[in-house]
Amino acid sequence: MGSYGYLKVDSLVLGTYKNGVPAELLAIFRNDMFGTRQVSRTDYFDDADEDEGVLDVVEFRAPAAVIADRLDVMGFEPAAALTLLEEALDRHKLLDTDPGMDVRSEYSRAWSEALRPLTADRWVTQLAAAVPGTGSAHEQGRVISSAAWLLDLLDEEYDPDGRFLLRLVLLARPAGEVILDVTDLAGGGWVPERPAELPSAAMSDMRGVAATHAPVVVLTEGKTDAEMLSGALAVLYPHLTDLVRFLDFDQKLEGSASALVRMVRAFAAAGIANKVVAIFDNDAAAREELTTLKVAGLPDNIRVLRYPDIGLASDYPTLGPPTLESPDGSLARADVNGLAASIELYLGEDVLTLPDGSFRPVQWGALKKSGYQGVVSEKGEIQRLFREKLARAAADSSIVPSQDWTGMRMILDQILTAFRAPR
């Protein structure tokens, strides 16, 4: 037979829910809106005998104005609700009859006459004046211009979870009280041991669902990193470009390892629902800044990565500072992973190679706590060559296998598998 929950504004029933309440409706409330109270069974049940004692009512309650504010922030604001209602009324007028009714019947003619002048604004005005009827929901719905009749005009096709309908009712009854009655559900075992936590659990579930459909947000140290990785994604994984979004540095965002650390903290504090990947350079500056970030304390939807060690960088030419013996600096090979592996070292050997076949060297610079910070020479030229490489690949995908995408593929694979459960 099942158990039922009821969404009401005062005594007006907006929805009935069998064996549970949808998360979308639970999230309208907060945990602190939960309460229980005792009433006589005769006050609660229409058919109860006077000697049946009392009942523990289990419910969530809040003033209409509070719930209206919450719905507005969720996107169920009045203008959108009224537009949706207007569309539903137009569809009913086009049909010009109550579905399933004999068009020749007196009831059907009365139905059409009541509907014809009705607008969304008039619907709100009429609902404000309507008195909740008696009898079954079906019987009430057949009373032309009654509250139940008006509510039935916005059906599940237009408003599948009832939140727009609730917002409209709150326009008509702004001083009312919104009640989610889960008494019968609690009695039937459909409510957990701590029912007060239902709204927060529902909101958590909804955020999880939203994150499933929302793109993964990738945070980088700077505009160039985002541009290069975004371009490489379009070349290597074009079927995934709508599922991964790189932060737009055209909005005058600060770029650096320390700025990225601050950004991660800000995203964590804001409770962003999206999955977020923050990926740092593989250099000394990033290693130093990451020591200040408590990665273990971040939310589950945020991953912090560094560009992976790459074979090319394990034996790479470096240019040391000038000495008396080498006024122009000394050239030596070194493992620059973790010290100087910025995005440029992942753009491919085909853009790092000089005309004589050697690689553009890393220039050693400042000494950090984690080691010397290095920067590859001619960064601007490397970036220009990579943009040309991207343009050629975009114009003709058949040349991609002949280009070197090893480093970019390594970084993108890190990003794309950041939330994959270990086997």
C-alpha cells in the first residue's frame, strides 16, 4: 500500500509522494527546519475515532518568505515561474478542453470558459482568493476555479518536481507556511533514524549529480598553460572538450604558483560543486608553494596535481650562471624534473629543437628551498611554434601522429583520470 509524504502551503496540498520525497524537494528545506509535535489523531486524520489518542507529527516547516528566498537562489524565481505557467495555460487553451472529458459535456464547456481569460497573473490572483476544498484530490480538482483546479493546470510535463509550482503558490500566499509532512513516511520506515539531516543529505546528493553533468574545471598557473592544454585537448581528445573547462585567464586573473594555491583555497572555501583539478608546473617554485597547501584537508571534489616527470627533462641541457672560466655561462646536462619543467618542456621535441638539432636550454635562476628554479630559454618562441603546430593539427588531423604530443598527452591523461578510482 505504501506510505506518503505531503508538501503543503498551510492546508493547501501541492504534492503527494509515495515511499519517499525527491531530493529536489527536500533540498528546499534546511536541517534546522525539522521538528516534531504531538496532535490528537482526530485532528490529523479525517476518519479517526475520538479515543485513538495522539500522534507524533514529523515535519519540516518554514515561513513562505524564507522558502521563496531559497527557491529564488536556486533559480526558481518568479519571472521564470510565471513564464512557465503562461506556456502551460497556452497549451491548455490550444486543446480547449479538459483532457479525457467529453467536449460536449456541460463540465467541459465550463472548464473552457474558465480557462479562456486566465493569464499567469490572474492565476496567482485567483489562487490567493481560493479556499481549499474538501473531499478527495480528484473531487476537488473537478471544481472549476478551485485551488486544486488551478494547481492541476501546471502539470508534471512543465514542472516535473513541483518547485516552480511551489514558487507560484508562494506568490499567491506570501504570508503562509510551507510544510513537508513526512509523518506517514516515518511510520512506514521510509525515513532514516536522523530525519533532521534529510535536507543536507539531499543537497549533497544533488551536488553530486550536478557535478556528474558539469564540466571538470581545470586550474593552471597561468594563461599560457590553460591555452596550450585547451588546444591540445581539442587535438588529442576532441570528443571530451565539452566535459573539461580551463579557467579563463582573460578575466585578468593573477598567474603564478602562489596564485594557484590561493585559488584552490578559494574554491574549497566556496564549496564549488564541480570537480576541480588544480595542476601545477613541475618546477621548484611549485614544489615550494605546495608545501603551504594542506591537500589532505581539501574537499573530495578537488584534486591537486603537478605536471608529471617526463623523460625528455631527465637529461636536458642547462645553462649555468656566468663564471670567470665561462663568461657566457656553462652548458651542462641535468635532470630538470621538479626544478624547471614548466609547460614549455611538454610541448614536444618538434618545438623545443633548435636548427642545429639541440634543445633550447634551461637557464638556471633563483635558489628556492626545494632547489634552483630554472626557466627554458626562448619561451616566447617555443610558444609561437606550438601555436603553429596546433593550427596545423586543427587543419589536418592526419598529421597529428607525425607530431610529438608525448608531454601534452601525459598531462591531459593526468587531468582526465584525476577522479578515477584506483583498481
